[in-house]
Amino acid sequence: MKIKLRVLMGCIALISVTLHSCKKELPIVITDNSYRIPDTYTAFENVSYTGQTQRLNQLLEIKNYLKTVNVSGNTLNIEKVVAMFTNDSEKAGWAGLYEDSKQIKNKTFEPLQSDFESLLKSIANSSNSSQAHIKGISGVVSSNDNSKQYLLNANGVDEAQVFEKGLMGAFIAYQINEVYTGDTKINADNEEVIPGKGTAMEHHWDEAFGYLGVPLDFPTNTDNLIFWGSYANKRNQLLACNHELMEAFIAGRAAITNKNMVNRDAAIINVRLAIEKLAAANAIHYINETLGNMNDVCIKGHALAEAYGFAYALKFNSYKTINSSDLSEILFNLGASESLLELDFYSIDAKGLNDAKIKLSSIYGLDDIKDQL
């Protein structure tokens, strides 16, 4: 398999020291014929990421539980849903089996852990409403054609979507970008092979891959995709992102196994940039859906929550393309706040949405497809 390892001009000598100190420029291609890069992750030995699989499945169970309150009269048990977030198994009532040490909360970006717990409590409180949603009152509301219904808070926000998509950034992308491909874990021992896990460095790379939510033979196999894997596949026709993501992860694992740290660091950058571009593309997709439903409170509240959540995910990459000022402007245009707990969709207008869309598409090179996303 021929892999193009893209790194930034002028950065190649520095990326093993720091992954976020260089200006992003046009990519160059590193060629290395000293080892073979396989076509699929299944070719690697000693791959294990059971902890990541367990946590993603926990989040999937929470997501499905939150969906139940999109029916009027159904309420969310605060104690149960918080227990699911922290993996208090006695109170969580899991369908699956999870080790006691595996939980989502303590793997979420620490300054935001309490915000996500507060979101769950807010959803539970909203679910207790006996009224249909109108501005200023939480409750379930149906779409104009009665085909969909969602629980919205008093500000017209589908907080279940804010929770899920927000954690795709503050939990999943954060773990991939800043923890498992971060300096400490990615520079672990790469000599001693532990049966079933490989070297510590190989294992940490595999754990980063495990958070993608795809099978080892993705994208040939697209069964049972969740979270980033699912949304990559949804955008793949326009972005060709499935191959791009796997190419980067496979190249990185091969580089580690063959002790080529330059190519490993190039792959780290490519993984981060691919996830970042995927987040931006999904934000644009849901901005488009919102713009097409500005007069439908139900669909707007749901789609805009997804758009905001994907844009919010751009925060969790120290090597991100977008600058903090532009990202703040986009988040205010999408939700009137940078806080997940203070969003107000009734103050959002089409101009702000279009401004956010144009800025995202320009920064991420998506102008040609922004209206098709």
C-alpha cells in the first residue's frame, strides 16, 4: 500500500519536539521504502483497545436513553443518567458489561466535566415538563410535518444533541488528539513487546484508533460504526474522509512498529487534521439543515445543536487550523455563547448561520462543496 504521509513544510525537524508550534502551510510528501505499510489495520499484531470500546458503548447507551425523552410524558431519571456518565454500575442499569474502572466523565476534558453533568441534569429537568415546548418553556415539540419530535429546553435547544456532539469533542477527540497522540503517551517505551498489546507506544496508538468507532477493516467494512466513524461515513461521498482517516492511522501504526518517529509524527498531524476537517464538514452540514428549517422550531433546535456541537469539537486540538478568535465568532453565531449551558437558539438568525458556514468552509477548504454538505 502506498501511503502519502503529509507534513507541513518547515515543520519536519520540529514535530518530534512539539506538534503545535509551526505555521500550517502546504503539505509535502515523505517517502520511505524501508518498510511496507499494510492496506488494513487487521495486518498489525497485538492490537487491543477494549477500554475505548467499552467507553464508546457506554456513551451509546446514554445516547439511546436520552432519546427516550423525545416522547411527551417520558422522564429522565437524574440519578440513573449521572450514574451512567460516572459508571456507578449499581445505579446505571447498563445493558452491557463494563469494567468498574471504565467511565466517560474522567476521560472528558477536566474543566468541562461538571458542565456535561449539568447538561444531563438540565435534560432531566426539562423532561419533567408537562407542556409542549414554546419559547421560554421546556418541553417536547413536533416538527411542522409531525414526522419528528424532540425535547427542547426553554431556549429552543436540543440539549441531548449538545451533550452527545459536545462529548465527541471534549471526550473522544480530546482523547485522540491530546492524550493518546499527545507527548506523554505517544513517547512511551517502544522496545518491550507485551503479548496482546504490543509495545506501550503501539498500544497507545491503538487506543487512539479505538476511539474512532470503526472496525479494523474499515472502510471496506462499514458495519456498526459509531460516533466519529459514523459521521465520517455519512460525509464520505463528498470528503473521501474514510480512506483519509484510515490511511493516517495505518501509517502511524506502521511507523511505530518500524521505529520511524518522523513518519509517526507526520501521521499524528494527519490524524488530527482529518478529524478537524470532519468536524468542520459536519458543522456545515447541520448549518445547512438549520438554514432549511428556520421556521420549524423542532428541526431547527435539533440540527443547530448538532452544528454547534461539531463546531465546539474544534476546540480539542492544540494543532488546530482555526484560530481561537474565529472559532469564538462561529460559536456565538451558532449558539449565542461559548458555554454549553448558556445556548440560546431563539437569538440565532440566518445571517449569523451563513457567516459561520462561510468562515468554516473558507478555513477548511470546503468552499466547492459547502452547499452540498
